[in-house]
Amino acid sequence: MSYFTYILLCSNNHYYVGHTNNIEKRFKYHLQKIGAKFTSQNRPLRITWSQEFNTEIEAIKREKQIKGWTRIKKERLIKGLWK
């Protein structure tokens, strides 16, 4: 099974970072206001970036790393300018 770390752009122009084993299903949950307080209050517009991992632990580590980044660094990642 694969796991993913992803970044959503939300209606308040902020980014939400999360992890899942099914991006499309998780995005639908965000749209239905299920699971994450932030996205239930700030409608997600689209998935802007994702990365696949072999284990959930790897996906969680990457999620935590990205959550600590500045907006500029996240945007560089989304544009493919950051590894």
C-alpha cells in the first residue's frame, strides 16, 4: 500500500498539509468537512502537490517537515523548485 503527503490550497489562500493512503477519497472528505478542523472552516480548492511513500511513517515525517516550512518554501516545493 502507498501513502501520500499532500498540500491543498484552501479558500482563505492558505495551505493545508496532510497525509493519507488515498488522495482522491481524502480530498472528498475535506470537501464534505469530515476529519480536519482547518479544512472544515476553510474550503479546500485543489490539491496542489503530493508525494508518494512506501510507509505511513515516511508520509507522516514528510508532513511534519513541510508543516514547519514557510509559505514561500511550500510554494517553491509546489512549483518543483525544492526537493
